[in-house]
Amino acid sequence: MKYRTIVLALLCTLFICLEIGSQNTEGGLDYRSLGLLIDHDKAADTIKVSSKGAVKGQSITKTSRVNKEVLQRVIAKHPRKLCFEMIYFDEEATALFDQLSDLEEITLINTNVGDNAIRHLSKIKSLKGITVINGNITDESIFTFAQMTELEYLKLDRNLFIPWTADRLLQKLLPDTKVEVSI
């Protein structure tokens, strides 16, 4: 009976470590089952969520996924700065972006974030900067960005479809924002 109790306790501990995450040597959380590394740089007040083991040039659909539960954990930390790299977002997760009420800066590199996610981000009044590199932003987001008058900077680089005149149009619509658009 004692042996069975010890084995059950060890199995429960192992399950909790794999499911919830365990501390790694860098101080971040390693979500092995999702292939994610979540690191909180307290000095820079930044949370970085990246795909563990992703290779540059790898298809976005073959990278790690951020689901609703993972994003809820990030939201609970009330980040001011957030960076996602080599991540595929579930649709339910991007719908939670507007709950990042303290967020000032977000960087999205090699993600599937598109126009719908930008609509959710536009509801965050504290947001001062957005960078989207290799995302799915289209011309549909131009007028959503135009409503974000508190932005200090907006950088769009190599997205799905941005017209070559987008930088001039966005600069006209957001005169106090530093706008960089690369096609």
C-alpha cells in the first residue's frame, strides 16, 4: 500500500510539472507539452513567449501554439511589455488580447497574428507601441490602427498584404506616431 501511494504521488508531481510548467535555468517557465518558453525579464518588465526549439524559416503552422489557457497565465502577470516569437495563436487566445489592460508595448515576430487580433489590441488604451514582423496583417488593419491615437510607434515588416502606400497613409492618419512599414 505504501509503495502504491509513493508511485501515485510521484506520477502526480510529474504530471503537474509537465502540464503547468517547471522552472528552467533561465528563470522562465518551460511548457514542454506545448513547446513554449515563457520568460519574465523583471528588469525590463517584459514577458517573452517563444517557441522552444523552433528553427528560423520553419513554417508557422509547425511552431508552438499559444492557447487560451497560456494567454490567461500571461494576462495574470499584468505585463507592460510583451514579446511573442515563432508562435501560432489559437483564435480563442487572440480574442483575449483586449484583457491586457496594462500593456504598453507588444512585439509579434513570426506569428499568425492578423487583423482580428489587431482589433482586440486596439481596445487597450495604455498601448504605446506595436511591432509586427512576418505576421498576417493586411490593409484591413489600417483604419483600426488609425483609431489607436495613443500609439507612439508602429512597425509593420513583411506582413501578409500591406499596400506600398501604407506608411504614408498611416503617418497621415497618426501624425504623432513614428510609423515604419516594410513590404
